[in-house]
Amino acid sequence: MSNYGMKSGAHLAPGGGTSPYRFREPNYQSYRSPYGPQYKVGAHMGVMNRTSLQAWGTMGIGFGAVAGIFALFFFDGVPKVRKDILQKIPYIGDFYVHEVPPEDNPF
């Protein structure tokens, strides 16, 4: 009787007897027909391939941009942020120029 790459599981059975099942050798190669399609494994990094990396990257860039814009407008009351960043934005920079009238300045 031929084993077809299988070996007996006798060493796993209790008492050293024969096992009702066999185990396939772990280093077998699957058969690839010369007439069938020649599949190739695409480039991947872990479970991320090019398509999923592009989708996650696009979503990450979108969330990062929204978080950055939120942070700018959340901290627009901080004088350093207002002066160094927001006043240098074209068309809306004049809105963030904050001049205190002399009669309201206690110093």
C-alpha cells in the first residue's frame, strides 16, 4: 500500500499502537499543472498588499488632515499659533490679526 507522502501516527496514539488517521508530511509541495494558470504571489508586507495599503494610506491621510485643521482652529486663541501660523494663511490671515486698542491696554 502506498503512503502518498503520509506517515503513520503510531507515535501519537496512546500505548504506542496504530492511530486511525495519518499525518501528511509537513514539507510537501502542491502540484502545479504546466497547463493551468501560472499564479504568482503579489508583493505584500504581512497581510497588507498594495491595494489595501493604498486604501489605508488614503484614509490615514484624510484623517490626519482633518485632525491637523481641527488642531489649528482649536488652538487659534493661543497667541503663538495665531501669530506664527494662522496670520500667514492667504485670504484669512487678516482675520487673526489681534490689535488691542490703547485705551484697553493696561500697560
